[in-house]
Amino acid sequence: MKEKREGRTYPLRPLPWAPLLPVMTFLMLASLAGPVTSAANGRSADLFAGIVEDAKLDIAGKAGCGAACKSSGPIIIDGEKNLAIRDVRIDGAGGDCLSIGGDAQNITLENIELEDCSGNGVSISDADDVTIRNIIVRGARGNAVNVENAARVKVTGSYFEHVATGVYALTSEGVVVRNNLMRNMQGPMPRGQGVQFDKVTGAHNAVQCNVIVNEPGRSKPEDAVNMFQSRGTAKSPIQIAGNRVLGGGPSKSGGGILVGDYGGAHILVFQNRLVDPGQYGVAIAGGSHMQLVGNKVYARSQPFTNVGLYVWKVDKERERCHSHRVMTNEIDYTNAKGNKNPAWNGENCGPVEGLETLNRWDALLGASILRERLPICASP
């Protein structure tokens, strides 16, 4: 998001609450450039190690295969059906470590370790019903999981570190990314997200309960979660919910969760927690029927910080920006000049339900919001 000179900035004042409603949004990934300061208790603490260790135990504790691993060269699954690959380690492959294609169906990858792939960790193209569970991908020059022209792909319980992007899905449907730890995305642009959906459409798409951490000096992220030209349905919006984001920057375009990037529709961004996520916190950049509901964003002043939440049609495409809802969010965001800057409306997306009166722009938050237990993440 570029710096904005026109539009409306919302004053700091207590605002009433409204009942929680379904929400739709679009995310991007970013990185952090210093210790986290908790405004709630006045202490300065580096939370990276603690959050990562907690996530390893809670989310990725069963990832990989350890002593049960059997070494293997690159694996290609071409057209097979009803196949499971387990307890394999692939190290230093000269391309994608593991690829699935050729109309393969009902494939399971479980307890696998992929190290230093010169391409993607797992590449899925023209395949359906793929489950990726409890795998580790470290040091891939490409993406940890790259999905293209696929349907019903689920990625869960896995750990991705030092990769271009965690999960990138293009022209696919039924993609679910849940309960994963993603650490230190490397980019470069246009990569650098924890998760990006690019022209993902239809029902039953979700990014839920992931932990996305970018440590200063060890990462080059853009958005934590990004939705590019992606569309859910009215009855089944794309859900971006229950994610915890720690760290962002120094990119001046990247940030937390971005929806409506060059259009899209029916995306719900609900109950996410973000600390120092980058240039912005949560945002709607276009499209229609996007909802930002019940999110909390905290950021201290850094050279790249701008605004906690915004609604602004950034692109010049013909698709109209309209019918958005922004409710029950809590924002404590300090910009690069040291001023509180919770929210901004570019006023080119029509009326935004709830934006002016149903959020807390004066919230007093801190890094402790990352420790909150969210009901949506209580079940596997």
C-alpha cells in the first residue's frame, strides 16, 4: 500500500460494539525489525523465540519423521491414484523435492522432511484431493507448497522455514491451509507471503489458525496473507481466521492481511491477531463483499509503519469496489512519525458498514494479544 494523502483518517475515541458478523478479507506477509514492546504491561520483550517454540509444540509438534525417515531422491507422482508417501527425507534436490501432477488423485503426504530444494518443496499441478500433513520444508529456493490448477488441497500441521512463500495457490479451489507454522519468508517480490491465494475461487477455501513469524534480519517478507483476485461464495466465503502474525517490514508495501488485491469477492477476515505486521495491519484493497471482523492489531513505531486498517481501492481496474463490512476490530497502531494511526478510508469503495462507529480505534493493546486462545482454533 502506498502512502496516502487524501481520504479520511479516523479520530481516537471510544466506539460502541456490534455483534460479530461473518467477514471477508485478503492477506499479505511481512517481517519485523526489532524487539516487541508490550503497551499493556510496559515491558520490552523479544517474543520470537517463545511464539515459535509454542507453535512448534502446539501446531507442528508432529511434523517430520525424525529417526523414522528414509532418505530418498526427488519423488514424482504422475497420474497415480490413492497413494500415500510417509517417513521420507529428501535433501538437496536439483529442482522440486516432491511433485504431484498428471491428474493424480487422492494423494497423502505425511511425516516428510524436505531440505534445501532448489525449486519448490512440494509442487502440485493438475491434481485433486491432496492432503499434506505434518511435513517440514526448510531452505527451499521456491515455495514450501506450490499449488496450481488443483482442487481440494489441504495443508495442515506443518512447519515451513526460510522459503520464498509458505503456501502459494493459483487458479485452484477448495484449498485449506490450517494449523501450520511459517517462519522467515524470503521472497523476493512477488513472493514473500506466508500464504497467497491467486485466483482461487469457489467454496471451502480457508487460511486458519496458522502462526506466521518473520524475524528481523532473517526474513524478507511482503504480506503475511494475501488474496489476489480470489473469490469465495456468498454462502462459503474464503475464511482467513484465527491466524497469529508476528513481525513485518522493512518492505513499505507489505504488511499483515490484505484482501481484494486487484479485485475479488466474498472473503472473511475474522479474529486474527497481529503484532508489528509491517506497513499496515489488515486491509481491503478492492473487490466486493469483504469483511474485517473482530481482528486485533498492535504495532509500535518503526520506519515503515503506516496505518493499522484501511479500505482503499488501490488498482485502476474496472471492477467496482463496494459492499464491505468492518466491525468490532481493535487497533493500536503507531506510524513512522510516532503518531497513532489506527484506520484510513480512501473513500472510493462506497459506504463501508460499521467502519465509523463499530470499531475501537483507541484500543490499548500489546504483544500479549498473540497469547489469546481463539475458539475457532480450539478444534483440529
